[in-house]
Amino acid sequence: MASNGIWIANSTGDTMMNGGGLNPGGITPNWQFGLPMTSNNIFLPYPNDTNKFGLFHHTANFDGYSYPSYEVFLTTIDLALDNGLGAVISKNQIVFSDTLNWGLAACRHSNGIDWWVISTKHNTDSVFVISYASIGIQNVSAQKLNSAKSWYGVIQPTFSNPGDKFAYFVYDSSTVDCTVLISDFNRCSGSFSNTISIPVSSGQLIWGLAFSPSGKYVYACTSSRIFQIDTDNLNVDTVAVYDGFISPPGDPCCATSFWNMYLAANGKIYVTKWKQCAAFNSYKLPG
């Protein structure tokens, strides 16, 4: 299954039974073929039920200045229905409401069954922690990281593979200087500690963020550079520079510059390109 924020597709690529009508309100009616958003969909196995999955998702809303999110939704899928193609059994359940940045992240609980789902609050240093257990949504709590505020952030939050570290990025609205924040995470309690701030980019927005498979490195990218942060000594190195290639050649819409990043199961970090033309590059980066 997959989702573009508007509907859920089953394994044939068709809309899953009852899979339409996601993310009501906000900008959703204007984007019938998929929301132009970052990290706003995340499928998770339902705790203690191998047939069910939960989709955490959000849309955006114009507030007169920018486009924050105002709620996190949960939609539940049962893959045993519709002859194994799956069907949505509950949709657009509001988990909680607040003024939020774009982006969701998840980490397995230390018990190996439940999940922690993370969202961040606009114009604060607060992080919301959702406890997703076999009973459904068990709890939603907020924690302050005692760090820089995330202001109208498109933050692509991410956990390390071991689940012991969490990262996202913030920017200064006056200078467009960007900082990566890295926190220790306790998978037992769902609590954050020891947040550190690493200045990465001056005058350019960060668009993507991913941990290396081991968690030793964090990679962040602007549209023109990929940076490597060593989590042991906090050194920042530039490991890739956009070469100016455009595809198709001469079309100003389609610069193959860097955008979002994702660590896949094969140990490669995949980087999407900017603008409308879909393309992916994969990098076998150190660590």
C-alpha cells in the first residue's frame, strides 16, 4: 500500500476500498493528485495485530502567512479485507490538534511492539510524543528540548536505526541560516535529552535529513550541497555538490538538485530532486 496524502493505494495501484478522502480541509481540495508536502505520511504496523496498519498523516492550512498543520490524523487499514487487498476501517481520526510544523517520525518502543510517533509545534522548541499501543492511541505528551524554535518548519524529522537518536532542523527566518538539532531518545519512556545544535548552512534552507545505517552520521542537504555530521565529534563536512545538471536539458523547471532524503532498507540514502519532475538518486554514504 502507499499514499499520496489524498488516497491510499493497494498493491495493484488502485484506490484501496474506502481509501479516498484523506486529510479533510486545509489545502487538500486544491491537490487532487497528491499533497505537495514533506514527511506527512507514515504507515506503522498495528501493535499486536499483523493484519492491521495505522497511517499517521496531516495536511496544511493557510493561516494568513504560511501553511502550518493543525492536526495529526490516524487512519487504520485491515489488509485481510477485500480478498487481501486491504480496506480502510477507520479514517481521519484526530489524534490531537495544535499549530504544527510539517513532518512526522516514528520509532519502535523498547518493548518491540508499540510505537512512538513524533510531531513538532510551530514557533516553539516543543515536541509532541504520541504513544501508539495495542489499545490504539495511549497518550499524547509534549516535551521542551531547550533548543532553537522551529518556525513554520518543513523539518523532515528522523530517528536513527537503533532508535537512540532523533534529529530535525530549524532555520532563522531573518538570515535563512539552518541548524540541525540532535537529541538522545529513550525508547522505554519516550523522552528526549541532551539536545545539541549544529550550524550547517548559511543563507540556504535545508530540505532533507537522514541518519546513516549505524547512526554515527547525520546527512543534511540544501538544494546544492549534502553535508555529513559526525555525531561523535560534531564535525560537518560537505560530501556532495550539485553539478548543475538539468533534465530535460534546457527546461528551467527540472534542475536535478537535492531535496528530501530517506534511508532505505538496503543501506542507501535516497535523495529526491527539486521541482515537478520526479527523479531519485541513491548514495551509499559512509557509516
